[in-house]
Amino acid sequence: MNYPVYNPTYSACIDVAIQATLRQGYTIKSDDLWQVVACNSSRPKEGKTMTCHLPLFEDDKPQRKWLHISVYGMNPTYELNFYIL
């Protein structure tokens, strides 16, 4: 999977991970996205890492796979790592 590792904002990192996951045929419920990413996490400060895990669906059926996102705060960029397990 080819994606930009360094992004200018935390939101750009999350968007890249989600778009790459959607291209693989999985879906993410907007409620899960809102609750996990928007409400329960914050952008990482410099030198810190933020992680979140989102359940994946295929044809509205829950899968035994999760999207794992890790964003490391750098100055002034953010480093993105994500994988599906």
C-alpha cells in the first residue's frame, strides 16, 4: 500500500488512512469514526504518539478486522502509520 507517511495536519493523516481503507473495499461506520477519532482522541503533541482502532465492515456486515492508526507528532508535520488486522 502506497500512501504519504508525512502529512501537514493530524486530520490529513486520518483522512489518508480512511481513504486507503475504503479503497480496499471496507467501510467504517460514521458513528465509530466520530466517537473514536473526534471525541476520544486529540492530535498528538510533538514527540507523542496517538493511536486509535476502528472496526471494519464489508457490505454492512461486521468483519473480524480492525483499522489501526498511529500518528506521531513532529514539528511541524505528523507521521502516519496504519494497518488492517
